[in-house]
Amino acid sequence: MTKKQKISVAKGDGIGAEIMDAVLQIFDAAQVPLEYEFIEMGKEIYLQGHSSGMTEKAKESVESNGILFKGPMETPKGKGVKSINVTARKTWSTFANRRHFRSLVGVDTVFSKAGIPIDLTIVRENIEGTYGGIEHMLTQDVALCRRFITRPGSIQVHKFAFEMARKEGFTKVTCAHKANIMKLTDGLFLETFYEVAKDFPEIEANDIIVDDLAMKLVAKPQQFQVVVLTNLQGDIMSDLCAGLVGGLGFAPSANIGENISIFEAVHGTAPDITGKNIANPTALLLSSFMLLRHLGLMEYAARIENSLLYTLENGAHTGDFGNKETPSLSTTEFANAIISNLGKEPAEGKARVSTLKAEFHLPERPENQKMMVTPRINSIEKIVGVDLFIESDQNANSFASLLKKQETDDIKMIMISNRGTQVWPTGSVFTECVDQYRVRFECINNSETTLSKMLELTEAISKDIFICSVEILRSYNGKKGYSLAQGQ
């Protein structure tokens, strides 16, 4: 008898309990060797005073079992608390969000009617980017969000994308980016993509600018197999792809980490239909197939998936999709239809068979948080200047002379920009400005300076002008580690 693997289960808010119960009933009917440890997370936990949206007992359960299977959850609005979904993903370092989108017989879309099958996966970096949520008001009129893209984090998600492609038989991985504009952040993401691709020579690797991707996904989605993106871009593109296959009701989601992984429905809690037994459990069930395969339970995943596909192929549907001329099934009836079809296979679109069997290991609790640092081999790093972000409602020319007084023989004021566009020493009178400027002081003749000198310069300028923020400028092996202003 197969030993049962324990997983943590959070039913969620709204329709969460109904669709989770339906999926677990299907699991039980298929005799999936899982043991469920039910935990409390979501809106009610927030309202009880837990600012993270989960109890300490729930956290301990997930960290012990290594798997969280969750329904949709609501974060109370106007309470000043962070999203439970984002908190869970970031707390447990689930660095790769995988969403698999495929055409399903019985789910009509523009593409299915045109006979164009869709089978693509979006892999989204899940920790970094703008979703770091690091924001500051620099002035009353200017808000700043810091966007972190790291080399170790990028390598992690790219490796996952290629390893997943290899395991499941995909032959092409595409990196979508905006490196033509964000040359350092998206540039680093793209650079590491091709570094990782070298270890997977049998898989075609290419890249595309993300706005071009958006157009091509709508026009010819069949040309893509696996697409890997940064956090915000991946969030947007994954919802776009959901629209291609019928909506979020058919969009499974897995959040994969080295120790802990989360499988969930990403659609809303649908409070308007809660308790009516009419919710569609398909998205959560599709997510469960990734969960089962993650645990190495390939045969169970394929058996249930084939049953779902057979059920859809034969016209069964809940009220939100399918042939409106045939009766809609309740949540319970839809689940029972899938159960009754266990062992049957669809005429087309059978379950994907992984070529490599997964191995799941329970997480070992580390003594400290893991540091991910790239080895620095013969790296030459220099401090070469400083960017001062200052508050002023004056024209740049009116304070430039004051700032120039702080120049030295080897440190010069190079430029002043506003909202990223240079306004001094050259610029256009048609450039509209806000009350926050970036002033750059930089070493000349490829020389370097020290942190203490840059802080002394900052302190001297701060006696006359309010400094909102400071960024030290560095070079790495002779290459600038900072961007130029538009027009510089």
C-alpha cells in the first residue's frame, strides 16, 4: 500500500470551500494517497487580528508538509494589510509561478472555434520586481517603487522553466522582457536566461519584447510553448492567456519553491454565488494535477485528468460555460460526473505524460535564511559617483549653480534629470517637470572615489537643499552599474 503523503489544505473564502470539497471528493474516489491537514488562512483570519492572514499553526503546518493546496482567498480592503496570496508566495520563497493554459473540448473560445489548439505555459518570477512592494513618497507629488531584479533570483526561475520544459517534452522556451528600455533590470533577466539556456542544448531558446508578445499571443498563440517573464509582466500575460482558453475558471496555478510549493485557484472568491453549489471547480482541479505530478503521483494525475477531459468532451458543464441549451450541473453534480468517468479516456487531448518522474522531499528546516550570492571572481568594483534625489519646485537652472559649487577637481556634476529625462546641462523647455530631481555627480577620467567622500558631498548639499534619497553609483569590471537619463 502506497504511504500517504500529508499536505496542508486551506479551503479559502467565498466559493473556496465548495470547490475544494469537490476536488477532494474526486481525489478520494480515485484513491489518491494523500492525507489532508486542514488549516486556517484568509479573510476571517485577518479579521481575527492576524495581520499576515494566517495563524501560526497554519504556518507551521505548511513548513512541515512542504505543500499548500488552497482555494481562492480574499484580503480585506481598507485594512492596510498585504495580500495573503502574495505573502504566502514570498514568505516561503516560491520563486516560480507556473500557469498552464490549454484548449479544452467543451470550452468554446475564439481559437477553439477556429480549430487552433493552445497548449502553452507561462512561468512568472514570483518574488522580485515591482511586487517587492518597496515604495516611498519622495515628495507630496512623487511616489517611488523600487524594482529589484537579481541574478540568483533570475537564474532560479529560468532553471525551473527549462527543467520543466525538458521533463514535460516542450521543445522551446521564450524569454519575454523589456530590456530595450530597462537595460539593467530586464537586461539582467535576459542575460541570465541565455546563460541558463546553454545547459539545455536540446531546447530552443529565444526572446521577445513583452508588448510584441502580447500582440502575438492574441494573434498566434500556437507559436509559443513556454514563456518566462518577470513578476509584473508575467502577472499580466498570464491573465491574458487565461482569456485565450476560456477565463480564470480554466487557469491552474502552481507556485514552486525549493522547499515549499503552493497550488491554488487564482480566480476570485465569487461572493455572489457562495453557498449556491453552482461554482466551477475546474481551475482548482487543473491545479491539482500539477500538485500530484509535483509529488510524483503521475498515474493518479493522468487518470483524473483524463476523466475530466472525457467529462468535458461529453458536454458536462457548470453554468459559467458550455452549451447553454443543455442543463447546467451543480458543483457537486459536476464532480460526481468526473468521478463516474474515472478510468475513461477522451477521444482527443489526452493528459500530458511527463517524461521524467518527479521526486518530492519534505523540507528540512534551515537554521538561518539562505543567502543566494553569485561568486565574485576577479571582479573589479568601483564607487564612481552618486545620484542625489532632491525636492525642489524650482527650474533646474535656478539651483544648478548652487550645486556646482560642491564640485572638486575629480568629481563633477554631470546632469540633472526630472522623471528620467535630462533637463540640465541641456534639455528642452517643453519638458514638463515635477518637484523631484535627480542630480548626478560622477568621477572624471575613469577614476574612482570612496563612500565617505560621497556621503560628505551629500551632507554638504543637504544644508541647502532637501535630499529625498541617495544612490551610490558603482562600476563593475569597467561597466557602468547605472542607467543614463533620457537625452543624456
